[in-house]
Amino acid sequence: KSVLVMAGSLKRGAPEMSEHLVLMRALRDMNLPKFVYDDVPLFLGLVNDLFPGMDCPRVRYPQFNDTVENELAEQGYQVLTGSSEQVDKVIQLYEVMMTRHTTMVVGQTGGGKTVIINTLARAQTKMGKKTTLHTINPKAITVSELYGVLDPDTRDWTDGLLSNIFREINKPLPPERDEARYLIFDGDVDAVWVENMNSVMDDNKLLTLPNGERIRLQNHCKLLFEVFDLQYASPATISRCGMVYVDSRNLGYKPYVWKWLNTRKDTEADVLRLMFEKYAYPCVDWVMEGIDGDDLVRKPKLTVGITNLNMVTQLCHLLNIVIADNPRMSDPQLMEAAFVFCVVWSIGATIVQRAEANDRDRFDQFIKTRLSNTGMVDGERVSAAQLPAKSLYEYCFDVEEGVWKAWKSYVTPYVPPADNQFSKILVPTVDVVRTTWLLQTIVSNGKPILLVGESGTAKSVTITKYLGSLDPGVNLVLNMNFSSRTSSLDVQRAAEDSTEKRTKDTYGPPMGKRLIMFIDDLNMPRVDLYGTQQPIAFLKLFIERRGMYDRGKDLSWKNVKDVQVVAAMGPPGGARNPVDPRFMSLFNIFEVQFPSSENLSTIYQAILSSHLNKLPGEGIRELIREKL
């Protein structure tokens, strides 16, 4: 149907064009957006076989194309005008939405779906057609909260979030106003909530609510779905929608690096660009694809699945913090050492070290032997001109002193808790010092952080100890433990109880303070029949859009300021569930290793030694110390 509609509009727009050319363009331009990266050449080959010798370049909308390119440039993005790249995807979405009132933008995390939708809206606004976006995550709330509920006894009607927004955006426009309103479903599509939208998505354009109310979708309103995949969508749903598939392989991670380097000073950017080519790109290829120069090697095991863009984003965050306007960074040797340190704790941060697979050691050797041409020295302090002979994971690069320092040198003596509570015992070890430094670095810069590790790796205790050491006059801490029974309402109520109203629609902790939400066992909530964890869906909207919808009568959007999320979880497996990759991409992720034999012996020795000091008689104490 969509091919015929487009062919009709093309023929009416250019009556002199041959029908073969009209049909070829309609077939190509309406189907090309749906194909995955690997199938595009096959499809273009089929079109060439069906219409031999016929070549018609993509239609260019002179004013709209220029506006889209200018808009991307203004936002600091690299303007990619090739086939199936960013500008082309915006045009594809624009064309699909000309023939469909419901469109799905589908693709893996890191493909640029959000940027494409936002760019389309801003470009249309610049051209005089004001475009507003209303974003909801339909899986963050229950179906009754989405569509509304009718009390069977009293016949009282309680409006739902979707029904409320749908009614508002479909109010008629004044005759002279040219406006577009898009309702974006930024969340998983399943066979429950989306089936109720089938009558809106087909030619009826009618939403029927449980109370019998019918709301018609007006011409100035469109529906957009921004989803990871369509695993649980029925053919009835998919056949009603236009499709734009955004493949992350078309975009990659290099445009992000390009954008980030443009925020640095020119001389610094030139040095960093060389560092990315020397270290970051080969390391990403080694971790993600197992590419070692011209050879293929076994890919390292990662604690959670993340994309190459997540790794590079984390690297840029760390570089922002470590080299932030430091005058010493004008020295190329110091810059290179700091860069290698940041690569280890971004691209190599989720690599797992196990007895059966020493992948962190392999990554360490890859950097030292294949990428770096500096010498190696053993010792607790190593100059920036060289690399430590021991694992890079065991060293921190001190920017102020300009040397590599072993994490061991930062370990302080153990002081038992005053009240002797077992849960408060935390013996400083290399692992604790390292994790605390990472926490402090990321949290102090306002970024979300996620620690992943097996039970017994002291994730929760280390985070609790660090958050407890912060100034209570400036920081409020909200502790939450997720379980299989946790719902999105529980999370929202906890967040609302810790914030207060500042202005009309802005909420946050008391002025001058910051709220840090510590979420333990992040991946414990129950997975529903269609693979979604409701609290995770809520948190995705909360962290990404910095706000939430009111769950009472009001149903208005609440902007939330000065709130930061710190989380911990075990690796997926057993009762712990895999987490949505689109949600994971919002965090800086670090794998916490199980303590080594050396660290375990430090822990038990410190606890027992402090206990021995309470025993009467020096002789007894010495005797037991010798046994230890």
C-alpha cells in the first residue's frame, strides 16, 4: 500500500516521469529503510535486475536537506551524508511519515535513533512547522495506568497517561497554525499494550478507551515507536506501521570521538586524535571482534554485554575528568600515560579475569606488546615515560606527580568500626582502594556508575562506605535494594519522598544539595512475559530524560534536578537477569573482581590482628601471630 501511495504522489508531482522510473523509485525508497546492514546490497542488486540500466539517485529536498545538515552541525554532530547514514536516515523517516501516521524506528543501542527523531523535529520547526515531541515509556507503568481504568462498581473513570496525552495532542489546531505533534513510545513493544493501539494505527485512526470514549487521531498528530527490536510484536501490528531500521554499524563510534575532540583545544585535540588511532581503535577491535593486527584471536569474556560506543563514551568521560584543563597535560608523555590508564578503565573495564580465562592479563599484554613502544619497569612508582611490568590493572596514573603508582601504595591500615558491627567491617585492600577511586572519580563528576561483580566482591559495602564519607550537608543518600517484587511505583515513590517541589514543574532535593540514589541488585526485578523489567524501564526514562510522569490525578511531567544514580549488581545468571542494553548504555560500567589470595590473606590477617590486640598477655598475642 505504501509503495502505491508514494508512486501516486511521485507521478502527480512529475507527470512527465516514466512509469518504470516512478515504480522503481517508490519500491526502492519505501523498502530501503527497513533493511538491515547486510541486506541493503542484496536489495539494490534485485532492483537493478528488475529495472536494468535504470539509475535514479535519491531525491534531494533542497531546503529540508540543507536544514537537516545545518541542524546536525549546530548540535556539534558530524554531518554524514552517505547512503543509510544520519542525514539519509532523517530523510527516510521524513518520507515514511509522509505516507504513514505510525512509524517504528528500530535498531540496536548506539545507532542514533534519538538523534534522528530530534533532528527531524528541530528541522521541521526551523522551516516553520512547529514540532513537539511527547515521550513516554509504555512499559514503565501498568496497562491500566497507561489507558485508564473504569471502576466496575462505582463507574468512576481514572484517566491513564497515554489517554491523557492522546486527548491533549489531538485537540484541534487554529486554522492558521501549521504544527506537528508526535507521540513517541520509547520502550519495548509487546503483545499486550500495543494491541490496544491497532485501531489507531490502521486507517480507522481511533483510540477507544475502557469508558467508551473515542478519540480520533488528527492529521497533525503522528505516532512514533523507538525500539530495540520487534521480537514480541505481532504481524498485525507490524503491517500497520512504516519502518525505519537504524543499524549501529552504519554510524559506528568514530563520529562520537570526532564530536568529543571538537570540544577540546586544537593542540590537545591533535595529540588526542593520534592517541585514539594508536590505542583506542585497536583495543576496541580486539575486545569486540578479537582482531589482533592481521590475526583473529579469541574474544575476551565481558561481564555484561556492551557496545563499542559505550566503551568509547566511557573513555571520553574518564579523559574529561583525568586531563581536565591540567597544564601538565601539555607534555605528550604524560598525556599518553594518562590515555593508556583511561583505556584500561573504559575499554578494558568490563573484561573478566577468571582462573580458566586470564582475559585481563591478555588485554594488558596486548597494550604493552602490540601497541606501546615504551619500556617496562618493575616497582611501586614508574615514570610516565615507561609502563609498569606488572598488570596495568594494578596501577593508577597520578596526574599531579606524573608517575604510575601501584594501588597497593594507597592502602591504609585497617581500623575496626567503633560499634564492632560485622556489616560495617571493611578492610582496605587493593580492590577496595581501586573501586573507591573509580566511584569518587565518576560520582564527583555527576555521571551514573554501575559496578558489576560476583557476591563477596564488596560492591555494596564499598559504595555504602564511600557514600557515608561524603559531606551530609551537601549530599543526601537514598538506598534502595531491588528484589523480584520491586515495581516501578516503588522506585518512583522512593524518589518522590526524597525530593521536593522547587518551581511549577521542577523537583529535586533541598536547594544546594544533591541526591545520590544507590540501587543494589539492579537486575533482580522480575522479567515479565515479554522480557521487560518494569523498574528498569522507569529508570531508563528517569535517567535519560531527567524526570518522570506524575502517577496521581495530575499525570504531568516532572523535571527532576540534582539527582544521580549509583548502582551495583551481580553478573546475569541464576536469579539475576540480563538488563536492557539501551539502559546499560546510560552508565559507566566497571567489573569488580573477586579478591585474589593475597587480598584475602590481607583481609583475614587485618581482622584477626585487630582482635588479637584485645587479648591479655603479650606472649599469647605473639604466639598466635606466628601461627597466622
